[in-house]
Amino acid sequence: MKNMQKKKIYKCEFNMIHKDILEQIEDSESLDKKVETAVNGLEGYAKKCHQDILTTLLREMAEAETEGDIQHAFVDSQLNRIVKISNVDMKKKQLKNLYENFKEEKVNSHGTEQNKQIDKWLVDNVEKVVKKTTTDSNVNVKYIFHFYDTTETIESEEHHYSYPTLSKEIYKQFSVRTADPSEKSNDAWGDWIEEFIEHREKVDEFTGTRTQVIEELQERIDGSDVYTDIELAYNRRRIHYDDEEDAYNVPSRLITSICDEFGITPEALSSEMKQKGIVSSGGCSTKKQVGDRSPRFWVIPSNFANPNIVSEEDEQFDTSRYEGDNHV
């Protein structure tokens, strides 16, 4: 009689522990925690628990991979880890087949509505695509997909050119699984998505920091008296106009000062001016001989700005540019 009572107590305790392990696996927020709980259970408890523990863990991993939360390499490494546990009487192939069955169940459970082709789903659900762009060349264009009847959006720089990647983003945001598009080749999909965006595109452009520095430099030169004598210009901390090169020699210290004000480097400004075709690809900064010194100047073409040029023959300012209706 006592032995029977002990067996009942043991069985009850065993069932509680068994149930607790399965609940811990299911309730753990991270997949790493689920794996650790399962591995501890497989190592520490009787084989009759193993089937339930493995089933629970494999279903959790299958769901995570199906939803795009983990890569298959993670799954494969965990399967290798499980088959090495001495208590587990199962080969890698058996374990892998069992996992693939659970994964197939997850894929098939999504239903017909979720298997709509991605191009058709986009046509039915996208209200507009905001193209966020900037006047600076170093900032990538962003496309923000806005959808009907929701504030949720999908932001993309280039991944909308890959329909598998965009499909994953749709699933993450809306829990909707989409099927392959009508045209699967990279070129065909690229052409389709570009035309799709073009008909729904709203451009939102803002002035970038580099562009602001260029505009500030242009205003500084416009509002300056520039000298044809380089030594006179340098000594007076002014800009030099080289008639032969038809260009302005702007002291590097002025460039650095303006860049510091806006929080960018002279290298960044040089790159932007090259991208915009303001200066040649050879570079902006160069040394010029000024008496016995060789300070650095930025050589900028004369069509960049319209300052007041003061010749070395006379130092009289040409005030004609200030006369007329706009004279203050």
C-alpha cells in the first residue's frame, strides 16, 4: 500500500516537473532561453520526457524561422547540439526530418489570404510612397511605404528591389505572408517596383548640411571684395581672384571656419563640391606662392559667385553693383 502511494506521489511530481519544463519553453521570451531550458530538460530527465520536450522546442524554432526571426544556420547548430546529448536517442537525420515536418506545418497554416502575390498585395494596400531625399550626395534616398487604414509604414533604401526581403518586411509589420510575384527575375521585379513607386510617389526633399555650407560659402564670396593681387589679398585676409585661371583663391582657413560652424569636415565639403560639379575631380585645395610663404587656398571657378573684384592698379571699390533700386 505504501509503495503504491509513493509511486502515485512520484508520478504526480514527475508530471508537474514535466509540465513545468514545457511551459517554460513556451513562455520564454527569447529563443536562446527556450533552447537552454529544453537542453537542461533533455540532460536531466527521463527519456519518456524527451519526445514532448523535443516536439515543443522544434515547433518553437520552426515558427521563428518561418517568421524570419532566425536563420536556418541557428537551427542547424541547435540540432547538432541536441544529438550530442547522451540521453537523446535520436540521430541528426531523424531530428532534421521531424523539424522539417513542423516547419512545413507552420508554412501551410498561414491560409490562402496570406499567400496573395506580393505585387498584387502592394497594389491593394499601398496608399503612397514618400521619397525622402536630400540635396546632399552622401545621404541615401529612403522610400517610405504608407498603407491604407493604418499608421504603420515600411522604410526602405534598396531592399524593396528584392521581393523576398520586402516580403519579410511585410510579414514582420503586418503578419501577412505573401507569395512570389508574377515576374520573378531581378530585372523584371526591379522594373515593376520602380513603375509602381513612380505612380504613388511623393517627394520630400530637405536641404542637407553640406549644401548649406556651399550656400554659405557662396554668400560669403558674393559679399566680399576680392583682390587681383594675391599678396595683398592674403595680407588683408581676403579672397584672391586669378584672372588667368578665372577662379577665386579662397584661403583654407576661411573654408575650415565655415565647415566648423556647420559641423562638417573640409574633406566632406570638397567631396560634395566635386559631386555637384562645382570643382574638378582633381581636388580643391592647393598651395600658392605668396611672397616667401606657401599658404593653402581652395581654387573655385569664377561662375560660383559674383563678388566685387578690386584690381591691383587701383584699390577703389566698384560701387556700381550696389546702385539702383536695391541700393541701401
